[in-house]
Amino acid sequence: MQVPPFSLSKQLSDLGNDLDAAALRVLRSGQYIGGQEVKDFEESFAANVGVPYVVGCNSGTDALILGLRALEIGVGDEVITCSFSFFATAEAISAVGAKPVFVEVDPSTFLIDLDQLEDAITKNTKAILPVHLFGYPVNMERILCIAEKYGLKVIEDCAQASGAKWSGRDVGSWGDVGCFSFFPTKNLGAAGDAGAVVTKDGDLAKKIRELAVHGMSRRYVHTDLGYNSRLDALQAAILNIKLPHLSNWVANRALVAERYIELLKNLPGLELPHIDFDKSIQHGWNQFVVKVIDFPEKEYLVAETIQPESHDSSGYLLRNSVRSWLQENLKKQGINTIIYYPIPIHLQPAYKNLGYQVGSLPVTESICSQVLSLPIFPEISLEQQKHVVKTLRELMTQ
């Protein structure tokens, strides 16, 4: 049985006629940039998140850059974030000329460790950029308390967390800005790259909108150096069809996650994702990430069956023989898994100049050597999920 890490086939089958009609409508309209489709999506997504302003843009990465720029974060400023995330989180900070400062993550939630955050604040700190990783929302009440105490801005990285909530409020609605990605594999995915910045501040929204169109305050009047980062009408039309289904898709992801947790509990060698039973906290479950724990008996059994992973160019040892063996043998049974993320950002070659070394963030580095993402998407069948669980149990208990 084949089990992909993510599949759009059922979604496209269910919505295919509506998606085809929306795409054809845009193509026939001749209005490919801006227009009613984009306006409708921005208004609908604003209502969905619970904010008055949404600015569509080219990608989640651009959303972060636009948000940072609009908050006037740049050269000489420091932005505190975590190293366990997709590279774009830090890349956006660097793209505006600021310096990313990495804080450890909590070993159970994988989210920025709020108990260590204040120790990273310096006179140059301008903002905090929390990441709602894999759909799990950061404690935004604590983030805002720290930000207010030190006069810092808050940029939420919501790229993996559409539909997630903290204390009953959608992620993105807490900080100065919230930045979303609509990459096709996200909870709310377009048919290509797309993103959005959300905010409660009308002046910020105006600034973000200008920056997204070459810094134009009005036609051919450029008040700033901006970007070409517009959400095109075709992507907006696709998102308009999908947005009404987001809450059901997130609910289905939660059911899949709950089944995994129930069926995989007490399995030696696997540490399951942390789940918060507070009903006001809604995990988006963009990924279902387990930790594969090295233990001597299994290490011995698999040592001869795989080639050890080697050092990457930063000197970071990418090796967890049990994880490699497990991933390889799952694939032989048709089960495809992904590692998010094998190398922490602070040890990426691009950030060698920041001076981080192996051991600088030991919790983050340990997590990167252990994590494995199991297949999860709203339409995964019970049979597919049982195949994943059965295969995992057979492999980890043999």
C-alpha cells in the first residue's frame, strides 16, 4: 500500500469542478494581477483570522520580509527567533539587514523556549519572531507580555499554522503582524507560491501594501524601495474556493493526529508529539512529527544495515542510525516520510558568520537528529493510517 506524506488527489477530486471554473473565470477575465478575486480573498481571510486588514503577497517568505520592513526593522537591529524552523524564518530577518538571534526550543513542543527568551534580549533587540511550528501555536499571551515589558515588536510566523488558535484566537491575530504561507502543502494551499500579511493596524497595512508594489503610494509615485510581491488573481481564486473548507480540514487533521497518538502510544523508540488538551488551544497539525530515539539494542541491530550519515559542510553530524533505518524500511513498505529539519538554521553554512558552533543550542541540535514526519493530510484513509502504524510497530519491536 502506498502512503504519501501529503496528497492533494482527494481534495482536487472533491473541489475539481469549482477549481476549474475559478481558474477559467480568471483566465477569461484578463484580470491577472489584483482585481476582485484578490479583494475577495483578502476580505474573507481577514474575517477568518479575526483581523481588519490582510495584504496578499507572493509567498510566506515575502510576507515575513514585508512585515519586518513595515515595522522598520533593519540594519543594526536584532530579532529573536528559533533555529528549529524552515530557513526562511531567519532568512527574512537577514534580508532586511537585521540579525537573527536564536533561542532554544522546548524539547516537547519544539516551540521557542519562553523561559530562555528574555536572556537573549539586548539593547539592539527590536522584535520577537515566534514560529507556530508544524501548526502548534506558541503561547502568545506570554510573548506579548515579554514584548510589552521590553518595548518589542512581534511578528508571528504562521506559515504552517493556518487554522490554529491560541486561547481561542487565531494565530496571526496576536502580534503586530502575522505572516502566512499558502504553499500547496500547507493547511490552506494555493496552486503555487502565495502568502499574506495580516494586521490590526491600518497604517501598517497601508505600508505593507505599498512595499508589495515597488513602494508605490499611488501610481508611479514611489515613496520607498519596495518589492514586486503581489498575490496574483489565479492564486486568489483558488484560495477563495478552498478557504471555506479550512476549518473542516484542520478538524480532520486533528482526528488523524489523535488516532496516531492512540495507536502508537507506548511504542518503544518513538516519542509522540506533545498535545495540549486545553480546548481553547487548536493545533493546526500541518505535520505529525515524532522523535526517533536512539537506544542501544536497536542501534546494534541496525548498525550493519545502513550507511552512516556524514557531516554536512558546517561540521554538524547528521546521524541517527535508527531514524535512517526506520525511514528506509518504511519506504520499502510504501510509506513515505520527511525529515523537518535535519540541520538547524544556526548551523547552516549561510550563517557561519554568526559564530554558532555545534553544541551552541544542544536541545535544537538533538531534535534535528531525531525528528521524523509521518504522513498526515485531511483525506488520509483509515487503512493507510493503520498500515503506517502496523509497519512502525513491526519495525520498532522486532
